[in-house]
Amino acid sequence: MQSTREARTLTPVVVELVGAPGAGKTTFLPAALDACRTAGLRPYTIVGAGRVFAARTLAGRAANAVLPAHLQDKALWAIFLGYRSIWAAAFAARRPRLAWYVLASARGRPSAANARERRVLHWYLRLVGAYGFLTSRAREGDALVLDEGFI
């Protein structure tokens, strides 16, 4: 018979903080990260996970092996951005109707909305790209805590 500790498997966890702007997602973020640590998980935000998870790729391992230490962080961030873009393009290609729907909803916003608010498709693709890449590289015991507003 296995003990409770041996039977417990730590699989990657995704915690999505979803809500309207100003609802308190970012304010709640530190408490969510602490709760994950208390549960024995390694919590990451998108920004915090970017370099760590990029280092788990072949390109990241190569960058860490050949680049001097002062260039590794920049290289890992660039690798993360590249993978994020690839995952975003793949997501949009698999779900073109959804991408068109998001674009149409952005076009339907009032003209009084500022430019940042009207860039819904841009922010949406950045988020799904990061989500796809990070979840593909997550390991047992990792927790992705996302406070980006809509997943």
C-alpha cells in the first residue's frame, strides 16, 4: 500500500484570475502565489515563467551553454517571445473563426475607446501564445498563475 505522500502526484496547475479591469486580479496575485507555495507548488506568472520555461527548450539550453551569463537573460526572453508568437499563430490557425470573432468584437468597440483597448486581438494572441507555450513546458509541481483578465 502506498503512503498518502507517495500516491500524491504534483501535476502542472493553471490558476486563472479572470475578471473585469479593476476587479482586483493583480491585487490578489501575491496571495494566490503564496497559496501555491503553501501547497508545495512552484508558482510562476507569465513574466516569471518566460525565461525559466524558455530555458527548458533546446534553444534555451543552447543559449545557456554558449552565451556569457550577462546575455543569457536577454536571449531566454527573446526565445520566449519567439515561442509565444509561434504558439499564437498556431492557435489562430487552428481556430480562425475565434480569431475573427475577437477581431470583430474589437472593431465593434466605440470609437471613444482608446487605442490600447481596441487592440483586443493583439493582447488576445499574446495571451494564448504565452498560455500555449508555458503549459507545454510546465512540469509536475509547477503552477502558472495568470492574472491577464481573460483566458
